[in-house]
Amino acid sequence: MVEESTAFVVAFGVPLFAFSLISRKISRSMVTDPMIFVTAGILFSPEVLDLVRISSDITLVLSIVELALLLTLFSDASQIKLQTLLREKDLPNRLFFR
């Protein structure tokens, strides 16, 4: 049986590699990066295709998931237009409390 950490790296790396191949083509569409990775996570989960079984207490899993979240949030934050944010001061509150 494949070790859990190896299975996780493969399950994380394959969608990341596949996304890097198509990211330019889908950049103009309504599909966002988080949508693709959530879909990949759902497909890999034991409830759907049962491709990878990973316990959440592995330190490597937690570290990679935290890094992925950090990069996603940083990427989204870097695309904020500062002028729009300053002009629409209530925009973050409306988005947060929607």
C-alpha cells in the first residue's frame, strides 16, 4: 500500500500540474482557481471516487493545506483594485456578511 504522505503529494500535485496546463485558457472564464481545486478535492474524496484516503492528523497534510490556503488568499488579495476598495468602503462588509 502506498504511504499516506506520498498519496497526498500525488493527489495534490496532479491537479496542480493539470491546472497549470489549462490556467491561461480558463483565466478569461468564470471558473476560478478555488472552484477547480475544490472540485478535484471532492472527486478524490472517499465519498466520490475514493482515490486517496488520508488521515488529517499527518503534519505534512496540514502544512501543505495551510500553504495552499495562504497562496490562494494572497493571490486573491493581490488582485484587489485599491482605488475601488477606497471608493467603496462598505464593499468588504457586504461581501463578508452576504
